[in-house]
Amino acid sequence: MSLKRNILDLRKRKEEVLQGGGEKAIEKQVKMGKLTARERVRAILDEDSFHEYDLFVEHVARDFNMEGKVLHGDGVITGTGTIYGRPVCIFAQDFTVAGGSLGLMHARKITKIMDHALKMRVPLIGINDSGGARIQEGVNSLAGYGEIFYRNTMASGVIPQISVILGPCAGGAVYSPALTDFVFVVENISKMFITGPSVIKTVLGEEISMEELGGARVHAETTGNAHFYAMSEMECFDQIKKLLTYIPWNNSKKAEAFPPQEPSGEFKIEDIVPSDPKLPYDIRHIIQSITDGSEFFEVMENFAPNIVIGFGRMDGNTVGFVANQPKVLAGVLDCDSSDKAARFIRYCDAFNIPIVTLEDLPGYLPGVDQEHAGVIRHGAKILYAYSEATVPKITVIIRKAYGGGYIAMNSRHMRADFVFAWPTAEIAVMGPEGAANIVFRKEIMEAEDPEAMRQQKIQEYKEKFANPYVAAAKGYIDEVIEPEQTRNMLLHALAVSENKEDRGPAKKHGVPPF
Ligand code: HXC
């Protein structure tokens, strides 16, 4: 065959494969409000930067009428491209081909691009739109998922792994994302479950819609499986690109530095916290009053909102913020907020991102529900994560720092590098009311006017302990600062910590309370 005919033959073959699951299946995809797999990849990557590999891979199944069946690309698209000029590896499951289900060769395409991403130390983006293990391929599909899960785990903490859920994802198609760093979902389009409604109907006889079982909102608000929630696929892709501006390309690098900016001036730090310590405020305004350009990119905004986590920049460099939110449940720590913060702390630590902790909480949430849900085990995760982290760790105590909350929120005793406190800080074993009721119970009961005595004892306790000076006298905090000084103190502390080196004892790995 002449070169020209060879080229024509190649083009014809490519054209066929690029049809995916064919016109009808694509029509169905579009009707569901979904982009096709290749459209998605192109929308995320820089224009014309996508290079697709393994286009001609074919499935090898023989059972259940699979012999001779054509599944273009075996239902997944893999390749490399760039985002803001920097290389990434990417795969996108093609639901138009056998529901994006994962057979042996489909899995091999994914594991090949995963290996590439790990070797090249670049982020991996996985777009999941799949009915899970391909039923006709039996154990080969399960083996494929096992190989993916193993690689997700090996790449964890080395390269950023981003999962996008853009369709009904079942079984293995949700466990791989669960092992990755950030999961993105889109209203009406994303569904995640281990067993779908049909299995539930068969096994339990219960009817439930896919949306109720595992829609985008369920995972963004209730389960905490999703980190980012968008109203459309395009909004979701913008979120992914924005996230990538805040994080480094791998664990040996720092996040890219941006030109430093002053905060916008929209939020005046001295006006945010009400003078009545019982009144709530939005901790995000404090963050925005100190970050460059007052920008804050919140992570898991809708899950466990009693703690706020996310990225901002200070002097052009990425900082991870962990902050109690007095607006929700007074900012207490509970099972979910501990899980949320602990994982974020570990992410920042793995990827060289300094952590700034803003503290205002009355402690761990009391109650039978929390105790039985395992608040001891979950709450321990945040202690573990802060203690273990060796990136620069700086704390600002704004108001309440009571009991276990004081210790947990990156106290000096968890090896914070710098701890600052506002003069409004109250550092004590518990709130003055609770403390007075317990410690002075006898005096209060026996007093002529028990209520007056109670108030007197509360006041006494407040004066003695509910301030930052007892902790400052012991060196547990480094400096009591005025609110307006917060940004400058943090900038200085971050600059001083730039070359921080800290190592724990040699070990294979710890055993965190997962
Ligand atoms: C083979 C599959 C498939 C699968 C979907 N398809 N899932 N083929 N194996 N797992 C095929 C369908 O047969 C159909 O083919 C096409 O994909 C589109 O699927 P529909 O059912 O028409 O689409 P929809 O109504 O949108 O429903 C999507 C769905 C549903 C919710 C994902 O297909 C479903 O429940 N699939 C099975 C989910 C599941 O239980 N998977 C196994 C998980 S176990 P045609 O030819 O008709 O177009 C697993 C093991 C790993 O993953 C566990 C790890 C721990």
C-alpha cells in the first residue's frame, strides 16, 4: 500500500473509533444534558492540547455474546494535554460505549495513563461516567478495578488525583474516586452509589430514585464524598482549573507563586467579630480580610459547614485554611467536621502547603448521637493529622478555645510553629458558665441567692481563665495581637517558616484512626 493509502486507511479507522457508541447513544447522552467524553476532555484542557492514546484498543471478552462485538476504544478515552500550559494526564469514560462499563482492556488503558502520570509526576484527572464493572467480563473487570485502586493508593500523596463524576457511577466507578484527593459533582448529572436502585429493589424490595440514593447534592451535603459541587459541566471544569492554580504539580514541588496582592478592603477585620461572645459571625470574612485579593477557594463548602477548609494566597503563595465556623453549631468539632479537616490537613501536608488555623470553638459536640457515631474515633483524626503534619502550621485564636477544641485546633502542643491570640481569646477547659456550675456547685447551692452567687463565680472564672494571658504566661501562645495585625503577623510567620524542616521518628507509617 502506498503511503497515501496508508494514511487514508488510518484516517478512516480513526474516524470509526471517534464515533464512540454511535449516533443513537450519543443522542441519548446529549438528551440527558451531558457532554460526550471527548467534548469533556477538550473543555477541561487548553485548546488543541489533547493527545489521545490507545484509540485502537479493543476488548477481549468472549462470553455473553461479546465475541465480535465492537466497543470503540473499549469505552474510555485516555491521553495527555495541558492546563494553563502545564501537563496533565487524563481519562474519560465514554458512557455511549457499553455504559462506560469497565472491562479488562478499558482498565488497562486507565492504569497505563495512571502509571504515566505517576512516572511523569503530573496530576491525573479522571472523568467517571460508568456503570461500574462490565458484567459480561466477570472477574477480569474486578481485577481491572483492583489494579486501579492499587495505583490510586500508590499515587496518593505523590501527584494530585482529581475525579469528576459525570453520569450514573456505580460500584468500582465510585471507589476509585473515593481514593482520590478531590471529587467534583454536577447537579442533576452526577450519581454515585455502590449498588444501584435496581439491585436495591431486588435485594431489599425498596424503590428509590438514583437522585435520592446518590445525587450530586447528597454527596456534597450529606455523605461528604464530593468536594466541589457545580450547576453545570462547564462550571465544574472551571472549578477544576481554579483548583489547579492553588496546588503543586507533585509532592516535590510547591504550588505556583502568583504576584502578591493586598486584600480588597471589602472586609474590615476589626469589625467582623461581634463584641458579645455569644453572637455568631462568618469566619470566611476573616479569611477574606487577610488573603491576597480577599480570595478564598472553599473546599467541601456544603458538608459539615461548622468547619471551613480551603485555599487562599498570602504574599502570592498558597495557604491552606482550617477555620471553625461560629455561624454553624458555634463551630464545634464533631464526627464530620473532624473527618473533613483531618483529610484536608493531610492533603496540605503531603503537598507542601502551609496551614493557617483560625480558632473559635466551644469544644467537641456533646450528646449521645455523637458519642455513638464515634466522635472519639473521628475526633482523634484531627489530633493525628495536626500532630503528624510537618508543613508550617500557624494558629490564630480569635475567641473561644475551650477544652479538647483548644488542643485539637493546632495548639502549640500539636507542634504549631506559631500561635497568636487576639485579646478576645478565651482559653480554658470549658466555658465560664459550665465551669462555674461544676467547680462551685456546692457554694452556689448553699448561697442565700444561688443565682447571684453563680453569676459571681462565672465572672471570677472569666477573669481568671477566659483570656489569652494565662496561656501567654506559659508560652503556649507566642503573642497576643490586635486583629489588624493578623495579616502581617501571618505573612511574617509564613516567610520565616519557608525553609522549615521537621521530621518525626523513622517508621514505615503510622496507624491513624481511619
Ligand atoms: C455491562 C453495562 C453496565 C455494566 C451499564 N451497562 N452498566 N453493561 N456492565 N456494569 C450498559 C447497559 O446494558 C446499556 O447497554 C448501557 O450500558 C446503558 O445503560 P442503561 O442501563 O441503559 O443506562 P441508565 O438507564 O442510564 O442506567 C445506568 C446505570 C445502570 C444506573 C449505571 O445501567 C446500572 O444500574 N448498571 C449496573 C450497575 C452495577 O450494578 N454495576 C456493577 C457494579 S459492581 P445497551 O447495550 O442496552 O445500550 C462493581 C464491582 C467493583 O463495579 C466493586 C469495587 C469494590
